[in-house]
Amino acid sequence: MISSCKYATGTKARSAAVITSVPSLDTQHPPRLFFLWFSLPVRGKFAVVRKCVEKSTGKTYAAKYMRKRRKGQDCRTEILHEIAVLELAAACARVVDLHQVYETASEMVLVLEYAAGGEIFNQCVADRDEAFKEEDVKRLMKQILEGVSFLHGNNVVHLDLKPQNILLTSESPLGDIKVVDFGLSRLVSSSQEIREIMGTPEYVAPEILNYEPISTATDMWSIGVLAYVMLTGISPFLGDDKQETFLNISQINISYTEEELEHLDGAAVHFIKSLLIKEPDLTPDQKAVSKRFKFEEPFSALQEFIY
């Protein structure tokens, strides 16, 4: 089972790497004036999401309710940062679209594009006949890299890339991806180092655990883990507890000889290996991946990726 636990520390670094300048918010009207609510709420650690329909247009959206105070701390700045990143990525088709934002005394409500296919996590852990096919992973990975490329091109790192944060526009037929949840994202620059302990344990890069500077390579590590999970249904570094998981990551304790990998094109494994390396300076960025990965061809085209 893949964990969904988040953790984060480093308030000073965090405040230096967030955006707080956002368009005006609707603080005068409760969202219920404009939307009808459907389905039971899906509750996460920091937010509640409900399916809703806009009264004026009949369009379906996902409303994300976020508490402004969590455990006695004011989190409004972090929510504003997430809103700002979504606004920044509005031109990217691979990032979920932000439709409207409402603010009440206790919470902020983000009305987001509705992705009917849900999380790719469901396919990752499905039985073999319902799981992703290799050609599906190739197409979806191309789209994930397109989204990450846009973010990195705007100096934004996601820092929580995992199956639960990659949605599908439809389940059958298999739709396109939408990257969601930018609550841990940060701005990066060459002039200032950011060091934080944050992310979802199974997907964090070694530099996170070593309290080393965060960079775009941190996301690329997570993409390597994500590719492994999408292709095999196995979380490669998952241990019996968080400490064992962290040890597996820090030692790059990963198997490429398990039965689940035997059916894969060797280049798919090569792709994963090229991203799951300990030195972030040697990790190829998304532009190098996109340039050298012939996505319109089978995974075997990845053989030229490193050489």
C-alpha cells in the first residue's frame, strides 16, 4: 500500500519560496450561491474536496475546501501560494485549471477543473488486466513531463509528485493527465538555496532526507519513482515503517530484477534508472528527457537517452 503521509519543516525557507500576490478573491459571496453540491466529501489531511455544478452554466467542477488555520497556525499564506501557482500554470493543459476562489472567515474554497477519471493511483494498484499497459504509461509519462517542464520553466518545483496527485480526465477511454495539489510547491532560483524536509516519504529524493538544496532534480527523482509504480504497481522504496523507507531511499535500495519487471522493455527500466540516482547534479532535467525520449515511439527509443 502506498502511503499518503505528508510532512514538512523549515518555516523560514518556506516563506522565502512562496508566492503571495494573487488576483482578487471573492470574499463577499458564499460559494453555495453559485454552485450545487454533489457526492460525499473526500477528506484529506488538509482539505476536503466535493464535486459541484455551477448553476449558471451546468458545468461540473471540484471544490477544494482548505482551512486557513491548521493546528493553531495561520496557513493563509501557503494557500495563497497554491492559488498563485495555479494561476501561473493556467496556460498549461497538463495542470488542473483554477476556475474561481472564494474566501470565508475560516476557509478558502478553490473551484477547480473536474477530472472525472480520478487518481492514477487506482490503475497503479489494480489487477494486471486493469492496470496500465506499457503504452499507456509512455503516453501519460510524456504528459507528466510536459506539465513538469512548464512548471520548471517558471522556476516552480512541485515536490509532491505521486499517483494521488496525478488525475485523469476520464477513466474509460483512458484520458489525459492533470497535475494537482501544489501545497508543497516552491519557487527555486540560483541565487537562493532552499532546504526543507517535506514531501510524501516514498517519493522524496535523497537530497530532501540529507537536508541538501532542493532543485528541479528533486521532482525528477519523484518522476522516476512514479514511473516504477505505474509500470509495476510496486512502491520501490516502501519499507515496513518510515525509517526503513528513508533508509531504502538514502541507499538507493531498489530492485530491478523482480518478477514484475521481467515483462518490461529494457529501455523502460533504463529510463527509471537514469532518474533514480543519488547525485542530483547528474539527474537529467525534464528538457533533456523530453528531447532525447522519442515519445511517439516505443520505450526502446529510450536507449539513446543516456548514450
